[in-house]
Amino acid sequence: MTERENRSERGPAYEPVAIERKWQERWGTEHVNAFSDDGLAAAPRPFYNLMMFPYPSAEGLHVGNIYAFTGADIYGRWMRLRGYDVFEPIGFDAFGIHSENFALKQGTHPLDLIPRNVANFTRQLRRTGAMYDWDHTVDTTDASYYRWTQWIFLQLFKAGLAERKEAPVNWCPSCMTVLANEQVIGGRCERCNTPVEQRTIAQWFFRISDYAQRLLDNLEWIDWSESTRKAQQNWIGRSEGAELRFPLDWTPPDEFWDSAFAGDTEEAEAIAALREELDENESRVDEITIDVFTTRPDTVFGATFMVLAPEHPLVPWITGDAQRAAIDEYRTQVGAMDLVARKKTDKEKSGVFTGTYAINPATDERIPVWIADYVLMEYGTGAIMAVPGHDERDFEFATKFALPIVRVVAASVEVANAPMAAAEPHEGVLVNSDRFDGIPADDAKAEIVAWLAERGMAETRVNYRLHDWCISRQRYWGPPIPVVYCDVCGIVPVPESELPVLLPRIENYQPNQSGVSPLARDESWYRVPCPQCDAEARRETDVSDTFLDSAWYFLRYPSANRDDVAFDAELTRKWLPVTMYIGGEEHSVLHLMYARFITMVLKDLHLVDFEEPFRTFRKHGLIIRDGAKMSKSRGNVVVPDDYIERWGADTFRTYLMFLGPYQEGGDFRDQGLMGPYGFLNRLWDTVLPVKELGGGPLEDAIEQKLHATIRKVGDAIGSLSYNTAIAAMMEYLNTVREGGRAANRAEVEPLIVLVAPFAPHIAEELWQHLGHDESLFRRASVRREPPSVGFEIAIDDGGARGLWPAYDADKATADIVEFVVQVNGKLRARMPMPRGIVEAEAREAALADENVRRFVDGKQIRKVVFVPDKLVNIVAS
RNA sequence: GCCGGGGUGGCGAAAUCGGUAGACGCAGCGGACUUAAAAUCCGCGGGGCUUCGGCCCAUGUGGGUUCGAAUCCCACCCCCGGCACCA
């Protein structure tokens, strides 16, 4: 029989593309996403299923996107089948350097390019078969969206959490803009990999570091993927220690006080405060101190010199005349380094003596003050006490410049003065530390801090690695920061009523090295009257970081169609925080941190009533191709359109989920598609001959397998083990088809529902074939009288009921179980036994086995281990 | 260096409150159907030995705990991701 003849008996072949078109249209026209006539506002069982909205590139949707979205969509569809009102929106994160660079390369204006990309993405997204709510989408570049991004900025500004300050920032010479710390990876621009330079420019910062502790504390309880939580913990980088003060042994020149410490760095502020204090107390000026942060205050007796970061503001004032030329040269040299060179850990230590000494507050000894590039201005106080005996870097430095090295921690006091060949970072007891000798180093930390604190020379302190978020970008393609500079009034926020500050269309939007934004070229745009005094003023010409756009988009979705508020209070109460968020881990310290921060701020401003935006977050893995990372240069990029056109979205989706554990990712191999494709074909061929009234009762063995499969698939989807869920369905279908037998309706009808989250189109089609005239997903989500189906429907803990089949735990287990018989832990026989068999009987049956006897005979039975319904282990010797 | 994750057949992977290692699938081999091929269906499939009953070995390496270890403990090796002159 030829395939054609064969087919004519079994019915039409599976034609995925036609079926998928049909159902994608029907889902649209039948409003499958409508929970009720009142839509979002009235949904009784809200479940906010979020995925990370894509950046709409010109290349189109990447498999990585589809992998991420499909995994999230399966979860959403599953929840919907279980009777929840699943809100699953999608949008476009279309501002930012990436889009702008591409536009520049193409010579197409982003205002023209982005709508095209969005249209193409929309087409592709629809084709993947995800159940997006197309009535609630966002596009961050739309003025109706960024108006509210600007509004968020203003809320932070009013709360004192947005501030403009001059500070050393990361400058990418290729992108020609500043970057947030989070956008610098190993000293390089995360976008273009160019080594980042340091520049001092006035920028807008959000005070995220004020929230460091809260951001850290909440990580203890939020339900997030472990690795993502750890990444955030590392990024926040809390360390506990102390701040110690080292008085300078130095008389400041007169100009010290009249100097240019008018900058707004913390150090200058501290000096100003100190001056005031000294004036009040008529104290001696040499009580000026260098403050250091240390996690090892117990080693203070070993601090034999100090090191300041070359940029430290005290440096010019404490530099001796003899050292000035060398110091200036070194500072210039370090200032010219890019971050990759500066932060290199394996280069030889360098540094210069300032000519000034400080007093070690523990030993009262004079110790020299140096500058060196291994001390970083941005961490701690930008100054350290160097303890060469117990810090590798200090040891190296001391060795190179012949500075004294003292051991202050040792295994015991007896070995206190053995020669030191290297820094000894290990724990022990204090030595060469005067009255603290013999105390375990760990205990000494608190004691020494307390002792120094009596003299005002120390206090305990925690320090964070997290820095304020620099949000200014000297680029064109972003929301203008809504601020006006007035000579009279200073910094004036744009009144909320005047939002949005529209991004003007300018043709020459190329960035340049000047540090000045392209918008500064459009005088007609930036010249405005001051909103307060009407004097001539000037708009801020920087735009905000794209990550600000995405730090609040999840709040916008439910209210996407509202033009009077950023997010409606009622809708927000109903739908947020997000119930389930699935996305890539690459955003652990960028998007996911910023979104948490913005939400906390909004909570503090009483604009939302929760402070963690995502109840549950799960990361998904990465897809590689044929064992290697996908890249254009390697030529191994999967173009989703081609695969979907050829095999259908259902096969593509199912394969992506089958190729490996979802949370770990996997290797895309074209051959692999054949597995899921064959599965869907066999499903089709099995269900098609089943007529509406056909079939009879379930055979026992199949009924058992069915119940076990329902349980397994539900458990697996719940834990995102999609690959094993699919394997379980394949196994079940194999059982149903065993020996070429024809299936009956009761066997396949529930299977169609199990398959539906993965392959929704074929499921709909087969569902319809079985005589149901309404969409499976619509039927599951719109609560009316129970649908007439030939299986029990599961009722969720929360009372939700959709179409997901229930299983009977008793029926899911076979009546005859295969027992394993071991002798001394080694497998010697397998035998079927009735479920629930008691130990004595199992033991008797086991000992009756010939092979078991071979290993037991002639030996003494010491013990018999019995695991109900599983095994008997006879211990004999 | 620190923090995560991982190492199981030719390949992707299952199985981790300790209890049949390799489910499911890909590729492969054998068979049915066919003039033939494709498609489809059936069967085989870690390695070694075998008197065909079975036996021995096997989950990165080396130890340990246990009646029993891929799973737990100790030491180590390798791979992937993140952080890193962070004091």
C-alpha cells in the first residue's frame, strides 16, 4: 500500500501550517483572551504571566526569544487550562543604543525603522502560537508610554532620589555615552566590548545604593531562581567591617582651607565638616584624618603604610614639594588608563610616595602615605590601611617598595616572628598586637574596634559594592530627561502637566566624543522658558537609560490603554505583583535589580502597595546550536521563520521544550525536530479515526497509564521540567498505540488537553474533531456550566476549574508491581507481585526464586530489607 | 580567588526524602511493506564474558558511610556562567 492509499484510509495527513493559520485567526476573532465582558477588571482568578519583552531588532525574532517565550507561554496556557484568568501580555523595548546603532548603520532614522521592526516582530510573535493579549501591549518608544517613564523620573526627583552630580563615570568611547556600572563587564562596554574609560561629567543618578540593604534583605524570601538571587547578592556586595581613622602627621598649608574642595564628593564634604568641627573646638589642624574601610580591623597593628587612590581629593594637598612632579605624573598616567588596564589584577604594582605620614591609631607609629592604582576610588573610602603581612596585594607592594612587613596573626604566639615569605591571609591568634596578643583574630575584630572607638578612631560599618545608578545617556534614542536648567532657578523639573517632553525628530543624531548629547544640536528644541520664572532656560539634552523604560513596564501592561495615569490603582491591586516571571539570567543585575528598586521607591511613595514586583521568577537556560554558541559569524543561527514554515509552530515549540531541561537550556540540532514531529503526527493519526461516539471503556492497563501520565505531566509543567512532561506524553501515546490497536475516545480526549500547552494548534484541531465546537482555551477560561467531556476535570486548591483532567492517585498505580530482589544489595531477580504485598509474603516469594537461592543457599540470612511495593534485599553471609 | 550550575551510552537526556542506572527521543542496525527509494510499522541497542540460566564491570577521579550510593560525606580533577587589585 502506498502512503497515499494508506492515508486515504486513515484520513487526511497532518498539515500543520494550514491548521495553525486557522486557529491563530480564530483565537483572535473569538477573543480567547477575554476573561469576561469587563476584561481585566472583572477577572475572578488573576494570574499575571510575564515574559521579558523583546528589543525589536531588524534581524527579527531570535530562537532565544522564542525559547524564552514558549516556555513562559506553556506555563500560562497550562494555568489557563486549569481555570485561571491568565494575563499574558507582550510589548517592545525599543529605545536604546542597540536600535540607534543599527539605525545609524542602515542610514534609516529610528523613528522610521522601529515601527517596521515592531510590525515584523508582531507578525513573527503571532506565528509562534503564544496566547498574547494583543489588546494590552506597550512600546517604550511611544510617547504614550515614555510620558510615564518621564513621570517616574519626576517622582524620584521629587523624593530626592534623582540627583545630578559630577562624578567619575564609565564612558564608552565607541558608543560615545556614559554607562551604568551594571553595563560594564570586566571593564568593557557590555554592548560593544570596547574598554571603558573614566570621565568626570555631571550626570543624573538614581540613589539605588540607599536601597542596598533592602534589596539584599528581600532576596532572603522572594521566590526566585537560586542563581539569580546569588548574582544579585554578589552584585550588591555587602561587606561588614569598620571605618578606621588615621590622623595625618602633617601641617596643612593655608590654601588647604581655601581650596577648591567645593566639589560635591563625599571626601570634600567630609573635609568641610571636619574644618567646622575643628574650628568649633579650636583643635589642632593636624587632627585631620584619612578614613579607611576595612573588613580586618583585627590586623590594624600590622598596618605599616597607607595607600590612597590616585584620584583621592586629599592627594594634591598632602603631596610634598619634592614629590609633586612624580605624583602629578602618576595621576595623569592612571587617569588616562581605560578600565580594562586599570583593573587588571596581574600587572606589577606601581605607586608613588606622597611625602606625608599618618599615625597608626593602634601603634601610634608614623606610617607613610602612598598613592597606587590598585586602590579604587569607587570602593569604600578610596583609601586603605595597608597590612602587607596579611594581604597579598599589600605584600606585593611592600616588597617592591621595601616597606616594613609585620605579622599580626599567627597560628600561635610562638611563631610570631618567623620570617614571612608571603601574605598570610589565614585565621589564627593576634601577635605583635600589644594587649591583644593571643586573642583569636575573629574575636579581636570587635574588641579592637571598641578600643579604638573610645578615642573616636573607629566605628563599625558595612560597605556595599552597589553604586548609584547613572541614568544619563548622551545619545538620541531615548526619552528626554524631563528637566530644565534656568540661570535663576537652577534645576527645574518639567511640570507633570507638560509631559511628555517629546523626543524631536532630528536628522543629525550621531553621537560624538564631546560628552554632549545630539539633542544639544537642536536649539529650537532645547531653548524653553523656565517653567517657574519664565526666564530663558534650557532643557536637559541627555536621554535616560533604556533600563529605566523596562524597570516599570510590567506596571503599565494592565493599564496600557489608559492615558490619564501611568498605572491604574484598581487594576494594579488586582494584577500585581506579577505572579510568574520567566526570563533570561543575563538581566540578573540589570533589569531585575532596577525593576525591584523602582518598585520599592513607588511603594515608599505610596503609589503601589507591594515592594517586590515579581512574586516568582524563574530563569531559563540558553540555547546553543550543534554544540556551539549561535552567532552570525559562525553561521549557525537558527532562523525561526524557516522552521515554523516547514514543520509548524507546534513542532518547533515542542522540540524547543524537549531538547533539554528548560532551566538549563540545550543544544539545537535539526535532526532532533523529527522526534516531536513524529509524535504530533502519530497523535494526529491516532485521534483522527476516533469518532465522536466511538470507543468503549478504558482497558485497565491504559487507564492506569493515563492517570499516571496526567499526574506526571502536571507535576512536570509545574516545575518547568517540560522535557520530561513531553516524554511522559510520548510514552502514553506509545502505550495507546501498542500493537497497532485503534484508540478510543476516552483514551485520547484527556491527552489532547495535556498536549495543548505545548502544541496548542493541533490540540484545538483534534479537540474540534472530537465534536467540541468551542475553542479549548476559550472553554477553559470562560466560566459557564461545566463542559461535557468524557473525563474528570481537576479542581485546583483555589477552586479554579478549567479543562485540565484530574487523576486518581489510586488508579495511577498498577495493581501488579514489579519487585526487585537483591541479595547483599545486588540485583538477583525481578518478579511481579500484587501491590501492597506484606513483607513476609514478599520474602517468601523472593526466596523461592531459583537465582536468588543460588546466592543465598549455604549462607546465613542476617537480615531482610523490605521496601513496600519496591524491593526485597536479603542480607546473607 | 569567591559565588552559582554541571560532568551519566555514539548523541540530547531520564532517574537525586539512597532502592531495577540509561525512561523519552535522535542517529544506527535488523526485519515487514515496496520493482526500488521515501514514508510507515515491528524488533535490537552501555562494555566484557556466557554452558544462554545468567555472571562481572560501569554514572569525572580517589577514599568513606550504608544491607544498598549517579544520589549522602571527605579530598581532588575538568567544563559552563557570574563577580573580582572590593581592602
